[in-house]
Amino acid sequence: MKRTFGFICAALIAALIFVLPTGALADQTTGSCGENLTYVWDSDSKTITISGEGAMTDWSANGSPFYAYAIRNNCTSIVVEEGVTTIGSYAFYNLQKVTSLTLPSTLTEIHEAAFLNLRVLTECDIPAGVTVIGKKAFNNCYVLNDVVLPQGLTAIGEGAFSECRAFTSITIPPLITELPTNCFAQNWNVTSFIIPEGVVTAGQYVLTGSQITEINIPASMTDMLFDSFRNNSSMANYNVDEANPAYCDVDGVLYNKDKTLLLSVPYPREGSLTVDPACLEIGPSAVDGCVNVTEIVLPDGLTTIGSAAFSSTGITSIVIPESVTYLGGGLFGFCENLITAEIYANVEDLGGSTFAGCPAIQNVILGPNVRGFGYACFRDCSSLVSVTVPEGLTVIDDGCFNNCGNLSDFTIPSTVTYIGSDAFNGCSSLAGLEIPAGVTYLGMSAFAHTPITEAVIPEGITQIPGMLFQFCDQLVTVTVLGDLTASEASQVIGSNAFGRCTALEAIHFHCPVLDPNRVAKNAFNGVNTKNFEIHYLNIFPEWDWERPFDTNNASYNYVADIVASYVVGERVELRPRTQEDSKRDMRFVFRQVNVEGSTVHSRVFMIVNTMTGKQLEIPCRRTFYTDPNGEYELFTLVVTDITPGNFGTALEVYAGIEVTANTGHEGFLYTMEPLVCAVNDLLGEE
């Protein structure tokens, strides 16, 4: 009986063990998180508990055991028990559902990004014994209410409390000597920020995006940046302790102690800003963003103006004195009300984007010492009409006048050697632009979208960049003086260099015939091939199906200019129609040399069918090209509607002129030899 009872008890115990929920054993996950620390993750309570004594392990981003998806996506509570001394780097990173955090009184340090991205955490009592809060420790804790920083805190890391948008007030503890970069950046609702005596250094953007109306700088703060407290739109005044040996304020504006350097003007400043007479330098971005400052009066002794110093202000005009020897880039960028500017500064170059994005500016006067325009110097100055440029300018940099649609009064000085990419792109009113002979560099799209009608590319250019004249739909003739064959580049005419130049009639090369493989296939994309001719001076190549540039099955006309006496036959050309039209036209090109003292009374073509002997005489009343120096003219005869059925027909075409001259050559003169075209040779079988 005893044995039976014992057996039954054992069986009942086994049954009880068997029927326990299997999940009960899986609800908790444990592990080590420091030399003497362990953690327990309880999935039922959604809580992480840290226990033991000493420091927690430091991890890299995503390396903590709590970053596991099952924990990260479910945890709502963190409890760190007494005995723990540090919170490790990235320990609880990105636990975005945590609403409750308990920290022990034994805690002394919170390391980098320990609580980064706890976006719904609302409360946190930082223990009094904490002395170090690391970089980004509470970064992006969006709804975390004001925290009291411990009085014993000695160090705050960069970005430690940035994007803590629910903060309303911040008081820096007395043992802090440095406020690092971004430590309280983008704390939108802060209205009170108290810096105690003892703080020495302030990094970049310590407090930004807040609602503070003034900032008090203690006497101890001797190392700060111009933008330590910028980007606070309501902050109207800097108040500097009179005992501060490094800085002072003048009517709320921040200067160095002796007022030789203007550091920062608060955003709400309105009306006229008169820079202190003692000032020698205006720092970078000093007045940037002061949209209600409508006038800036500069002292005569000023020597330096930093980059973007006056950008995005409300000024309507500006005069830079001769005493200035340095101008930073972006100086007037996005000054939407700026209309006129006079720059007499003794500087060689205007910096990049000096006037970029100034849509109202109309006139700019420059002093005699300016030699170069920086990158995008006048980009998007849509109202700019004229720029007074001294002779001696050498550089027009990339994007300099890009999209200056009203610029009509501008002559590129003869001293310019460099014209960068997009330099005049979109200058839709600049029709008479000429490229100086000394230019040795042209950038891509330099003259795209301009209304120029003719262009001469100087000898120093041995490579035509892509899109140079793209969408210049009024461009008629181009002369290329440089020897493109001398370039070491594999491609000497770039993609769309003359793309969509729909009015282009002729391009004249002063170099040997180019290898088609060195010309981009779409270099002449959109050019009307029926009206377009390619000329090579002083070369008379034999007729060949392999014409220059004919890599896209586009038959550009190919004319060789030969100087001869009176009338000479130059060549016969096959001119295709559209792909749907099987017919072809032939053009016969003749040259009439104009000899001084002679008068041409008439011109005539004579066509002879060599198969039938029939002749046809046609008067010529106009030329299609006149040499700029008046030395010769070209005139043509076009035979149309030639079909493949005309096999076996050969034509001889003569041209003549009736002249009166003092040279002994009078009367009616035909060419010595006709231009002969065998139709079947040109067309072949189709």
C-alpha cells in the first residue's frame, strides 16, 4: 500500500510538471551585460532588468543584446538596479517603445548613445552621483520632459540632449566647463537657458531652434564660436558680462572685446545695422539670416568680410569700401531684396556664390582690382542686367552667370582665359556674346540656352566640350580655329555639343579632317542635316561615303573651301531626305573669287546630260555663303527628285560668271572642268 501511494504521488508530481505551460520557461531571457552584471528580459511585463555590481559593457551601434528584434520591438520598461555604476554605449539604443526608465543611485556615468532614440520616454531622473553624460546619450528622446542635470556633473558629450523637443528650461551645473557642439540642438520649446560662471568653452550650435529671447554670457566664457547660439529665431540680444575679457555686446550684437571683430547679429534685428567704427573684420555668417535687416553700413577701415556674412538678409543695396582685402564666398547669397551692389574692395576674386540666388539684383559695379568670378557667382540672378567688369578679368568660373535671363549688357574682357561649365547657360537675353581670342578653356554647357547667332572658338581650344551650345536655336555659323586633331583626348567633340541647334547652317574647321570616332555620335543631335554643312579650310578630300561625323547614319554636307581664280567647281554632294522618302537631291557647289576691280553682272549654270547630249542653262540669282572678308562667294545648284530608276545617267554641270574687269579677263567665263556626277555611282542599288 505504501509503495502504491508513493507511486501515485510521483505520478501526480510528474503530471503537474508536465501540465505547466511551456511558455513559462520561455518568458524570460537572461545573459551577461558586464563583468559582474546580468540582465533579465521578461516578455510578459516587457521589462529589462539589470542587476549586479559594476560597469556595464560598451557596445557599438546595434551590438547590444537588447537590440534583438524581440526585445527592441516590445520593451516598454527598463529597470537598472542598485550597484550598477555605468550605462554602456548603445546599451538601450533604438528601444522606441520604452516609456519607463529607472536608474540607481550608484550610477556615475552614462556612456555614448546609451538611450539614443527612446522616442516615447517621457520621464528620467538622473541620479545625483552621475558625473559624465556621453555623446548622444539622450539624443532624439523627443518627448522627454525637463531633466535636472546633477550638480556634480562635470562633462556633457556632443549632442547629448539634442532633439529633446519637450524641454522647456535648461540649467547648466556649476562644474561644467565646456558646452560641446550640438549638446542641446533642436530643442524647440526651450525658453530658459542658464549658463553659470565657470563655463569656458562653447562649441558649434550648442543651443539651436529654441524660443529663448536672450543669452547671457558669463565672464568665464572666453572661447566660443560665432554660431554657438545662432539659429534661435527669437533670440534678440547677446548679454555679455562686463568682466568678460574676450567678448562684449553692442546693442545686443556680439563682438570681441575690443570690437575689432563682429561675431554675430541676432536674427530679430530690424532696420539699419551700423557696424562699430572700430571693427576690422566681420566674421563668417555674422548677419546671415537676419531677414529684417534692410541696411548695413560698413566702416571705412574694414579689411575682412567672412563667407556668407550677409547672406539671406533683407538689404536692398550695399557698398563695400576699398579698405576690404578679403571677401568670403556666398557673401550675398539669397538676399532676395538686393538690387544694387558696389564692390570697391581690393580683392582679386569674388568668392563662389557671391550673389547666387539674388533674384532682384539688377546692377553690379566692381572696382578695378577684381580679376576673377568664383563658382556660381551670379547664378539665378534673374533680374541682373549689367555687370561693370574691369579689364584684366581672367576667370569666369563654373555656373557664374547660370540662369541670368535678363543679362544683356556684358562683354567678356579680352584678358579672360577660362570660361567654366554652365558659365552663361540660360542667359536668354545675351545675344552678342563673343569668346575672346585668348581663351584656353571652355567648360560643358558654357553657352547653352543662349540666343547667340554665331560663334568663333579660339585657337587655344583643342577640344569642344559636351553641350557647349546645346539648345542655341538661333546659332547659324560656328568657326573652330583650334586644331582639334592635336588634342590628346579620345573625344574632341562632346555629347550634344551642338545639340538642338536647329538653325545651324555651317561649321568651319581650321584643322585636318577629324576621325569620326573622336566625335560623339550625338554631337549634332537635332541639327537639320538638310541645311547643315561642315567645312574644312584648305582641304579638298575625295568623295567618300565615310564622311566625317557620319557615325549616326546622318549625312552632313561636307564642303572644302579652295581659293582659285574666278569660278571653280568644288564638289557634288548627295543630300538625303527623310528615311521614308527614297528620293535624293544632289547639290553642286561652286566658288566665285572676287578679284578687286572686277564687277560680276550675272551667273549661270549649264547642265549637260552625257547620255542624250541635252543641255539646260539656269540663271543663278543668289549666293548661299559670302566670305566675311569679301574675297569669295559660294553658290549652288540643286537637282531634286532623283530616284533609283535614273541608273546610268551622268550629268556634267558647269558654272560661269559674266564679268567686267581691269585685269584683262573680261566676258563670260565657265569653269575649266565641270563637276560630273554619275547618278548610279551616288545612289547605288536600293
